[in-house]
Amino acid sequence: MTDVRVECVKGNIAAQPDIDAVVNAANAELLPGGGVAGAIHSAAGPGLAEECRALAPIRPGQAVISSAHNLPNRHVIHCLGPVYGVDEPADRLLADCYRNALLLADRSGLESVAFPAISTGVFGYPLDEAASVAMRAVAEALSSLGSVRLIRFVLFSDQDLVEFREALAHEPGLSGQ
Ligand code: AR6
């Protein structure tokens, strides 16, 4: 049995002070944008965009790590999700985001990671499908994790929270947590 806890909460990804690394639903240039990227960059301050210049551009499915600047975390992990209907295969690219972010956190010795619902805003990925892909990717990554002990999904609405909780309950290997 794994000793990694997976949980879903409603909230703001930029306000998770008990978490080592928060994940940004980034754009390829790692610039401040709307949604998650807007919330993270405005809470982190301009130093984050400055540091990110050297890490960009990234491709769909990729994850890179930076400092958290004024955020109450140690690091930000920036992932570029697929644009739904454009970047294919979308499910593999979205799963890559979750897996690569978790492996990067683990290699950095971090114990906790919080994810938003990557690609489900501006990038148009249907939330129920994205939730299943996310949970499957997490389940598949668990056996590779040594330091990560808490994986939190931070959802923005009650409906999104319900969908992610359902996907968690239905994923073999994660259900019953
Ligand atoms: N905390 C948690 N979840 C949030 C927050 C927040 N503060 N704000 C929005 N969400 P999006 P994407 C939810 O659009 O689809 C950006 O402009 C939101 O309801 O942030 O990957 C970037 O610059 C949705 O369910 O990310 C990129 O260009 C989910 O987070 C592009 O948008 C993701 O929405 C990335 O698009």
C-alpha cells in the first residue's frame, strides 16, 4: 500500500501555504497570463517572471521548476498543458504534465505538491476527462516517488471539486484514501 496521500480541495492554488511546490498551468513563454498563471504570478511578484525567462519556452507536457518568490511555498513547477483539440494526443500530453511535475518535485526532495486542473480553463480540456487523466497519471507515478508524500488537487468551483473527487474515487490504486 502506498503512503502517499492524494486529496482534492476547493480553493486558490496561490494560497496553499502548507505545500512545498504549487504547479502553474503555464503558457509556453512562462509569462503571467490569466487564470492560474495570473494568480501565481501576481502573488509571487515580478521576480518570478524574471527567473522564468531563462527557463522558457517549454513544450506541451513539459515541467520546469523555479523558486516561489513571494508565494508561501518553496517552489513553483510550471507545466504547459495541451490546448484541447490542437495538441495531440491530448491525454498523453496532459498525463505527461502530471508525471513530469511529480518526478521533478521528487527529484528536488519535496514532500508536497499542489496541482490546479491543468488545461481545463483557457485551453478547453473537458473537466471530467481531465480529472480521469490526472488521477491515472498520479496512480502510475506513485511507485516512482520517494520523497513526495502529499498530492493535492486545488479546484476552483464546487462542480470541479465533485468531478475530481469522483475521478479519485474511481481510480484503482488511489480509491479508499
Ligand atoms: N486556483 C485554482 N484554480 C484556478 C485558479 C486559481 N487561482 N484560477 C483558475 N483556476 P487556466 P489552462 C482553474 O485557464 O486551461 C493562462 O492564461 C480554472 O477554473 O488557468 O491550462 C496561461 O497563461 C480551470 O479549471 O489554465 C495559459 O496561456 C483551471 O484552473 C493558459 O491560460 C485551469 O485554467 C493555460 O490554460
